[in-house]
Amino acid sequence: MTRPTLAAAITIDQFWKTRGGQAVKIRLSTFQSRNLIDVRTWNTVDGRLKPTAKGFAAAIAGSLLLQHGCPLDTLRRALTRNGDGSASGPPAHVLDLLHKQTNQVQATE
């Protein structure tokens, strides 16, 4: 049985990462006959967005780890941080938001 693949990537969402022309795109795509969720920074070059070579595999790995019982705090500590302790990329930022939301819900219970 063959898996269906995508002829072209499908953009699910995108948002600006910086005011300097960097955007983050979340897309469904096929690479080497495998369907992927591609979360990647794109840079503005000559007025057009161009993908960087490296995506955020951490976003996918983080999702799988959470689904299989890995504690949220463990994932948050494992991701790269800036010198001030703030999130250095979208996966860490999303986990920080989840952590904050979880703490707010627990405080109201």
C-alpha cells in the first residue's frame, strides 16, 4: 500500500517572526516520500520570502513527547534559551505559553 503524497506544499499558517523580514511558515509537505509538518523560518530576499535550510524539528518532536507523557517543564528546559532565559525560537515560545496557561488554570482550581 502506498501512502498519498503532496505534489506541492500546503501553507497552514504564517506569521512575522521579526520586523526585519523574517516569517515563520507552517506547512504540510512531502520530502523523500514522507509527509511532514514543516515549521520553518523564511527570510525576505529581494522582496520575496525564501525558506531557510533548517526547519524546527523540535516542534514535531515536542508534540510527540507531550503526547507520550513527557513533562512540559522537561521540554521547556531542553530547548535553547536566550541569555535572559527567554525563549530563543518558536518551539520554546509555544511551550512557554502552554506553561503559563497551565499555571493559570491550576491557580483558578
